[in-house]
Amino acid sequence: MPASTQARVRDFAPPASADDRRQRILDAALKRNAFRQDALIEVLHAAQNAFGYLTPELLWYVAANLRLPPSRVYGVATFYNFFSLKPPGEHTVILCEGTVCYMRGATRIGDALEAAFGAAPGESSPDGRISVAIARCFGSCALAPVLVIDGQVVGNTTPELAVGRVQAALGA
């Protein structure tokens, strides 16, 4: 790495302290990929897995270390729906909106979750207790419409059942 680039990377503070496990995971991913620009998606995955979501500081840090324009890193992070720029809720609900789930009422389920918890698909509730995400297909069409609540698959879902299952997960 040229001296001017080393100075620029050193001058940009890491998102966490050097003894923070999350920072060590991110730095290991950068090293493992030899700071290659074509490893951007893999490094962003490591950052999100370590920190929970991609903060502006993380995006800048990755951009500086991979010698990429911040706009490119931000563009990749916002293009792919598996990256999140917002903190996740304590509980996660993933709603399938594949063709069969959509035809069997997935949008009504999304509307019911938003009405009950204030979390629109792709967002977290104002209290931070629940995040609702959308998936294109789970491959469980026989169970459509399908939700995954904190890793547990719930099939043949109705809006009422979805709200009830989430309330149970929240301990309400």
C-alpha cells in the first residue's frame, strides 16, 4: 500500500476500539481478503455480522481500507436488501413475498404487522422491539403465506395468527 494511502487509512478512526471483538472480526475480514476491492461484499457481510448493521462509520472505514470511494461502498450497501443501515429490533420477523405467498395474502399480513406494532416491512418498530423484513421466497410454497419469527418458520399464516405469534415472541 502506498504511503499516502496508509496515512489516509490510519487517519480514519475505526468504528470501535482495537480490543473490541467486533472490530477484530472486521479487521480480520479485511486482512483475510488482502484489502482487495473485489472483496467489498464479503467485508460488508463481516461488518454487519459483527456490528449488527452498517453504520456510516463502518461504511467509511471499509471504504478507506479497501481504497474505494465511499459512494461505491454506500451504493453496494443500499443496493442489496440483505444489508441494513438501521439497527435491528430485538425480534425479527421475515415475511415472504414470493409469488405464492403474495397471492395468498402476504401484503395483508404486512399491513397487520404494521398496524399492530408500527413496523412496516423493511423497518423496525419505534420502540426497537421488532424488525420486519421482506424475503423474495423461502421455497416453502406449500405453507404459503410464510413468516419466519426469530428463526422459527410459521406457515399457513393469517394476519391474526401473525400478530398473535409476534405478540407471543414479544412476551405480550
